[in-house]
Amino acid sequence: MTVTSALPPAVSAEREASLLASVPTGLLIDGEWVGASDGGTFDVHDPATGEVLATLASATSADAVAALDAADAAQASWARTAPRVRAEILRRAFDLVTERAEDFALLMTLEMGKPLAEARGEVTYGAEFLRWFAEETVRDYGRYLTTPEGKNKILVQHKPVGPCLLITPWNFPLAMATRKVAPAIAAGCTMVLKPAKLTPLTAQYFAQTMLDAGLPAGVLNVVASSSASGISGPLLKDSRLRKVSFTGSTPVGKRLMADAAQNVLRTSMELGGNAPFIVFEDADLDAAVDGAMAAKMRNMGEACTAANRFLVHETVAAEFTTKFAKAMASLTTGHGTDPDTKVGPLIDAGARDDVHALVTAAIDAGATAVTGGAPVDGPGYFYQPTVLANVPNNAAILGQEIFGPVAPITTFTTEQDAIALANNTEYGLASYLYSKDFNRLLRVAEQIEFGMVGFNAGIISNAAAPFGGVKQSGLGREGGSEGITEYTTTQYIGIADPHAG
């Protein structure tokens, strides 16, 4: 592993300062950027240095209600807006995000830490939700049919569910916003967006981009805040809110679902993951290592879809481990704006400490650190890319999300062993299978309890595919044709037989 200087040479201080100065720092309520009602603010930090990047208005509960006021007032007219008009706004937004790709990428690198190359990839991925749902807006079909006995007609239509609360996480600041905002716009819903307090700058810049694309005032309102509960609490109790969409941890998701139950809100929950990466004895090991690098190291491992447990057949475990560790050890760690950097910092000191505690506990339980295994000295919150071999099946690191650049490897003997190990978790989001036997891949996919399965592929997220999990990884789907359905209600109209008497 190589560690680069904390002072990046690729992006000038003037460029960073100019971009940060262009990001709105207020709350977006009814089309206007305003300060918090009590004047409160909070700081956003660079995880690579710990330095303050910007100071934003911190919304209060009163501000949250004001944002819902605006969303509620705009809902009726927005719902009546022609689908083609909504589609064209999304398409213009796609074009603007694409034009501003370098700005979005640098913002994400500064506030979240990911390397610029990876941030550019997120811009492409995040923008695609705008284009995808621009196309889906005009294809939200209902149906008209005759009842089975032939006496009446059935008309089924989809209607916007109404004002929505969208709560996004810190790890994908653009894509998680577009993945929620785009289908809400497509369906005809208004929104209150609460971005994560650790990485709100990208959401602020995105919201301004939506205004620039022609989104009417009040349709999208943004209330960044240092207090998540101060925003969600009063809104979930307000009968005007009709949906909440949340991406984040399972414990927080459970609390939000409990609160949402009081008003029987429509809920979409994309929660925690504990993805197994299964390598069978007939797998192409070089391809498996490439897939493992993609599935593990995307976003420094700070992704709910990240491969969390590497289950490798005992006959190929040694070779796979050697090749995988070599690839991990070759990665350069440093500031995301340095062109040589492959691994940026973790989001904060607490995240780095949690990762190291899991690694230390695994080693104490008998695991071996083949490479890495420690924090990186110096400023920022860096952790060495790490491969752990011989991890006991009861180790804590196999039972919870790592959210860092650490790959624990354990072995299995039979196909049924692999299935049992994979399913031995309360989570069920993503999973990855490597084998040359397609029948085996299908057989295993039918038996493992995960909402998404990759066949010989380490990255499977796509705007055109339904993203989501089972068990305690949540409910609902984002993306695909299913994504817009999450923001609609179904209305049935019974029509008397037009041919009767």
C-alpha cells in the first residue's frame, strides 16, 4: 500500500474555493434560498484533512414545517402538470448535471472523500436516474378492461402519492438524491429533501441545478440540518405528508417506520447490507479478484452493496487470498483530488475507529491480516486496504456492515454450506456469485435471501434495475420501472357497462 501526501497537487486551492463559494448555503423553501429561522448553522468538513469546507444554515423544526407548507401548496398544480413537461424538466436537469460533472465530482470528493475518478463515475450514475425517469414519466401506464362477467368496465390509474420526505445518506451525495428526486418528479409528487449533515453540499448544488432546469418553486425543498430528528419528527406527524423514503442504517429505518405508522405513510426503506461474495471452486479466479476489488472497494467500502463477507471454496481459498491481497496492497491511499489516489479517507474518525475495532476483534479471534490492518498515520481519516484470512464464522466482522476497505475471508466446503453461510444474516440486500456453471448460479440465486444478485459481476447497480433488499435490508425498490410506482397510489374506477340498456 502506498500513501500519498495529504496536500493534493491536482486541484488548485483557488478552484476549490471558487466552487465552494458557488454552492448555496441556505435552506431551499418555496424556490428561495433562506437562512434558518433561528440563525443556526453547522460546518461541513473535508474528511481527508479535517478542515472546514463550508458553513450551512441548519434547519429547525419550524423550517421543516415551512418546507412542507411549500410542498403542500405546490402539490395540486404539480400533479396536474403534463407528464411531458415533467419529463422535459428531468431531461434538462440531466443535461445540466452532465455539463457540471466536474463541479459535482469535485464537491463529492471534497465533502465525502472518494477519489475524483470515482466521483466522476457517481456523476454518470446519478445523472442517469434523471434521464431514466424522464423517459419513464410518460410511460406510467394504467389499464382499462372488462370485468370477467362482462357487466362493467374497470379503469385503473396511478396518481401521485403526495408530498414526500426524502432522507439521503452521506456516502453517495448525488446518486442518492437523484434516485429519489427523479421518480418523485416523474410521478408528480412534491418533496422535502433532508440531505446527510456530513455531505450536504452536493445536494445543495443539485437543488440549484433543478431550479436552473425549470423546476417550479415549492416542488423541491431542501432542509439541511445538524438535527435529523428535528426535521423528520414534526414532518412524520403532519397529516399532509404522504410518503417517506429513507436510505441509511437499519436501526434508524426502524424508528422512522414506527413513526410513519402513526399516519400510515407510504414508506420506502433502503437499509443496511451484509453482502456475501461467494467464490466457487470452478470460478475464474482472476475475474473473481477483479470483481472482488470492484464489489469491495467502491467508495472505500462505504456502500450498502459492498461485499462484506468473502466466502471462498476451501480448494481455491489460498490462491484467491494471495491474488486478492496483492491487488489490495497495490492501492494508493491519499486525498481524493490526487490523480494517483485509489482509496480516499473514511467519512470521519468514528467510522475509522469502528472499522479498526472490527479488524482488531477478528485478529484476536484468530484471523490473520494478510495485508493492511491499521489506520494510516497523519491528518484525515484513512484506513489501510485490508485482507483478513482464516476469519472464524462467529467473528463480529462477518455479522455487521464494515463500511470500510476491509475484506474478511472465510471458507466453505459444499454448495449448501455456502448458501447457509450467505443466509446467516439478518440482512438481504446485495450478493455476488462467481462460478462458470450457470445452472449453479441460478440454483444458488433461488436459495439465497437477497434482493439483488450479481452473476460473475462485482458492480450491479443501474438506474434501469430495481434496487432494494429483503429482510432487514428494507422494503420497496428504487430505479427501474418499479421506482416510479413507489411514488404513486392506485385508484380503481368501476364504470357501468356502456353497452347496457
